[in-house]
Amino acid sequence: QVQLVESGGGLVQAGDSLRLSCAASGRTARTYAMGWFRQAPGKEREFVTAITRSGISTYYKDSVKGRFTISRNNANDTVYLQMNSLKPEDTAVYYCAASPFGGRDSSSYPYWGQGTQVTVSS
């Protein structure tokens, strides 16, 4: 069992930066691949980025490549999402998720945080 708690969301202007954090707890938290997903109002939840257990490999949604960076610190069981050059279309609730397998498919992630709101004004 893994518990996930996100933090760091907020209201920013277009072009600003935010860093989201996801604190994982549980005996085997660091053995899971981690992902960030987001859900905008009226839209389905979508994949944003993921990182493997070791942190060596990362994957990104095309529209965030070059702007977002996922990283993890296995020493303190925390995953980060650095978001730069934010755009209004990045506005969504951002969810952290943990998976034994990783990947872009949300169905592969059995553990989810409660979400944190990111709002980007134009």
C-alpha cells in the first residue's frame, strides 16, 4: 500500500513556473514507478509525465516536453514536477500516481493522490 500527497499547486500567470511535490509513504514506495496526470474541467484525465523506479528514464506528453521536468528523490520518497513557461491550457487538477509498471496508461496506476489545483491565467 502506498499513500500519496501532492502539494505546490496554485494560481499563476502565463509564463510563470510552479513546482509540484508528491510525498509517498509506505514500506515499498520507492519501488514504484511514478506518474503525473491532470484533469481539466469537462475533460478526461490525461497523462503528463512518468519516471521509472530508478529515475533513469522519463516520459512526457508532447505538449509539455521542454517545459515540464519530472524527478524523484528516493531518499525521501518524493517526486517532483517542475513546470516552467506555464500556459492557460495547463490549467487542471494534477494528480500524482504510483505503479508497479509505470507507463502512460492511467489504468496501470493503482495508487493516487488527492490532486492539487493548478490555475494559469492569461
